[in-house]
Amino acid sequence: MASLSDIALIDPENGIMHYQGLITFCDEFTAKVKHSCKQSRPLVFALCSNTIGGIAGYVASVHAHIVVALLSDDIGIEQFNDLVTAYVPDLIWAPKHRTDIIGNEIRAFEAFGYVLINTHLDSSMPLHNDLALLMTTSGSTGSPKFVRQSYANLRSNTKSIISYLDIDEHERAITSLPLEYVYGLSVVNSHLQAGASLVLTEDGVCQKEFWNLIHRYGVTSMAGVPYTYELLYRLRIDRMDLPSLTTFTQAGGHLAPMLQTFYGTYAQHTGRRFFIMYGQAEATARMAYLPPDACLDKIGSMGVAIPGGRFELIDDEKKRIDKNDTEGELIYYGENVCMGYAICRADLQKADENKGVLHTGDEAMRDADGFYRIVGRKKRFIKLCGKRVSLESVDDMLRARFPDVDCVSGGDDTQLVIFVASPCNTSLMKHSLAELLRMNKKLITIHCVASIPRNEAGKIRYSALKAFLDDQGCCS
Amino acid sequence: MPSSHSDTDETQSEKNDRIYSTIFAEEFETNRESVSGLSMESTSMWDSLEHMYLIAALEEAFDVVFEPEDVIAFDSFKAGRDILRSYGIEI
């Protein structure tokens, strides 16, 4: 059993925080919030980082029973201001270096390189009592949409994750993912709830310090998106000496079959555990996992529902599919299904709209053993390096920046592809998109086509675009 | 008819230096004179995607295969040059 004198957070920059220290911080934070804020349930915007300040600020907000919206600490000021306008937060918890956000506001509280300020914006709109957390899904595409997660969602999903990953107080995870993503956050929630510990870093697998920390602190687990596991494959992880690192988890998109075989084999040969998982912010974090023993037998599968959850497949008429090996939309039932979305402060008053049922938007099949595999997506988005990119939003950007160009976005989880059917400056388009979406240009391809496929009504036939990806065409 | 010799009669070391700098200059959209100070820490464009691309480009240009420790140690223009030297590349 964990005790208060056990280590919770190890931050190479800021030192070690034990569970007692975390509780003390939470109490202090709560007192300062009460003192500086007249609302009994204020809304705080917290800018995230994998540091004591970033994590403790989140934990303290939930502990204080105030609603917290998690944002990236390098969020652009325009996007931040748009969110402030839409949601009228009462408080902001930001790292000191964001002077553009903190301005000259009086600091209600300062700790671990972070500052708490009261916005003095007047919102008399109350927040629903079950609401705990607001998470973005759209990253940098600018949409102000949040997923509304409840205290019950967090409790249930965290408990389930601890159970199937078998996390106990001896585990020590490294923060290999951003805190403002549900996957990264789930690593923090599950390890703290289990009384385990976390090594905090902002470095990635390509950096020396990441590996130094794993060795120095005896890190036992890491989490990654498919791209992380591609990098580790090229870094030849199977030849690295990593005595403490015994558990690897993967989510945030589909892992290539070759890599599933590689990691399944690596894990089997070395007595490690490699967990493929599936989830989305709309389900708090996680819906499914592939038991490590099944990894090599079920290539392409993301497994079975997590403890307490349940899947169903429905056909085009919304009827349940009972046959195996038949495609349908994947529906998930569980206590971790979020309350719904929000696009403005008024939406934060709403109750639970989903009532434990989530239409995942993914098309899937179930095999004879009850294992599921994702075969397609209904919604128009891709996941690049684990981050969701809405193709609708990209189309909006293209319309705004390149109004005279006949184009549409598409692609898969490895590449954003812009199909262009009229003359355009492809290099400028790529550059603009890379800047707007804050992504590396290498993830964008401009594909020139003769025409964009449309039906008689003039609507774009998105499914026909896939055929172009196989063409040679002219790409840049 | 253009001469079959290079105009400047580069040494192997100068040639490798030019190839190396050109890879960086193209990747980071700058000129060869400005690349010597580039590092993972100071250059926001140098993310993990860029990193793997640089490794692949250097492996191909110099016909070497980076050891994992060197992939991780390669965190700046200068560090990359030292690593290539350790593989016997004159640079």
C-alpha cells in the first residue's frame, strides 16, 4: 500500500514531491482559489506541461472541485483569447514565461514556476455540478470545442485502467506524452491514483535526457503513439539495455502490423508487456485494450472492452450486428462516456447528454474470439503523430487562404494530403498549412488531380479521394 | 564542353563539409553559412520528425548507418560532424 511519504512526482528541474507534499499543495491551492474568487465553482484554464507546476495545478483543481480546462502551454495567443471569449474563465494557471497571458494581473498564488491569476471576467453562468474537466480534441485547428468530462468519468476510467494495466505503487512511469492529451493525462491519473510515481520530462525519445532519466530513476513504463513506436524501432530499442522498463503502452491511432509484430515479439522474448489500446477523449481516455498475450495472435486488433465497458456493432439501419466478421459502426457503453461537447460557457451548465453511450465514429469488426479491429472512420479526421486533425477544419483553412483553388483535404494517419484540381502555388500552400496547423511540412503532401470527384448534387465524394492516393499523379 | 574536373578542386573533406552543410541548409531553409549553430534545443524546426529525416539523409549521403547511441547523441550540427568523423568520414 502506498503511503504519504512515498514519492509522487520526480521533476529533474524542480525536485521531488511526495504524496504528502502533493496534498499540502492541493490544500494551499484550494485556499487561494477560495480567497481570490467569489464563485464557489469557478472555471480555470490550466496551461499544461510535464512539470510539477503543470501536473500539481491540474490535480489541485480537481481536488478543489473547480472545473479545469487543459490547454497546451505553447497555445497561440489568438487561439487562447478566442477560448477566453467563448468560455469566460474565472482563473488562469499559467507558467511564468507566458507574460502575454499573465500580463499585469495580480498574482493570487505562485508556485513551481506557475502563476494563478483571477481574470476578473464576470460570468454569472454556473457550471454543472458533475463537470470536472474540459479537454480539447481539435488541437491547433482552432475550433473552440471541448469534451465535457465528469468526476464519475475520471474515477471510472482511471480505476479500469489501473486494473487492466495492473498498476501498483511500485510502478514508475515517464511522461512521454503531453498532459493536455487524454492519453498523457491518463498516465498521470492512473499512476497517482495507484500511489505509484511519475518521472517528469518534456524530452522525447530522440533526446539523451529521456534515456538518462529512465536509467537514473528506474522507470518501469512508457506510453507512446504509433509514431513513437516507429522512432523506437529505428532507434533499435530491441538492442538497448533497459533493465527497469518492462511495460509499453500504445494508443493514439492504429499501429502498423509490422510494428505490432515487432513489439509483440520483442515483449515475448524479453518478458515485457506491450499493450495496444484504443480510446478517445469522448470516452475519457480508454475504451479497449489488447491483452499482451494476444498481441501476436491478433495483428490489427485493438482488443476487447476495458473492465466495466462494452462494445456493440450496428449496421446502417442502426440494428445491432450479432454476426462475427461483419463491418458496422462501433458503439461503446460505459461510465467513462463523456457528458457531451461544449463550444461556449453556457454549454458548461448542461447535464450528461450521452448517458453512457458513445457512437465512436469508427467502423469495426469483431472476430470469433470477441476481439475487435477498426477498419475505417466515419468522421473526417486523421491522426498525425497521435494528434487529431479535422479535415473539415483544414478545408475551412484552405477556403480562407486559397479561395480560388479547387481543393479538398484527405489523407491517412501518416500524411495529410491536399487534393488540388486547379492551378496553385503548392509550395506556398504547404508552407501556410504547416504554419497554421503547427505541424512539420513533411506531414503534408499536395497531390494534383484532374478534378475533385463530385456527385450529381455537386457534393464531394470523399471516399473516391482514397483512390487518388494510389495513383502516381503529381505530388509535392 | 564543361570541364570534367570541379571548378574549385575541393578536397574530400571540403566536399563532405559542403554536402553536410547543404543537407542542413535545405532542411532548415537557410543558407550554408548559417547552419553551424543549429541544435535540437535552439531550433524549433528540429523536431523528432526532422531528426529522423536528417539521420536518413546523412546515412544515405555518407553511406553509414548510425548506431542508436549516435542517433540520440546527434543533437546539433557540430555533434553530427563529430559523429561522422567517428565513422571515418573526413569532414
